[in-house]
Amino acid sequence: MLVTLYKTDRTDHLRYYAIDDRQVHLFSSHTFSVTWGSSLSMGNEKHYTFDTRDEMDRQLRRLIRARIREGYRVLYSYFRPEEYADLRPTLRRAAVS
């Protein structure tokens, strides 16, 4: 899974927010990473780890919906065919094209 969101702030600087599940965790198979920043900063990174897939899915949905409410648009998204079918319409509505 990979979702890249972006928006421009009041000063026309680009802000980005990217979520991926490429990095594995040593003690849990339910994990994803978030990277965010702006065109002026190096960016930040946070790793989320969960005991269950349901917990991970809920947090992922929360983060994506919160960013879209904040005005972020979807630049790119990729999910495996069996993942997050319910999120795809939300992402399509917020997509750039």
C-alpha cells in the first residue's frame, strides 16, 4: 500500500503526507509508516505498529480521512487488489485527476 497526499499552504509551499506499508516491523506484521513535511523542510517520519489488522485498518482510515478534511489531495495511491475497497471511492473523490 502506498498513498501520497499533498496540498499547498497559504504561502504556496507544497506540503506532503505519504503512507506506506513497505517497511516491516521486527515484532509485528501489522505496521505502516507515515512521512510528512513541506518543500521547505526535511520532513518527519513515524511508524505505527498494531496488535491486530483491524486496529491498523482503523488508524489508516482515520489518518487518510483527517488529511482529506484538512484539504489534502491524492497525488498517488496503490493498494493490493484485496485491500481497502471501501477507501478507494474517498481517495478517488480527492484525487488530482
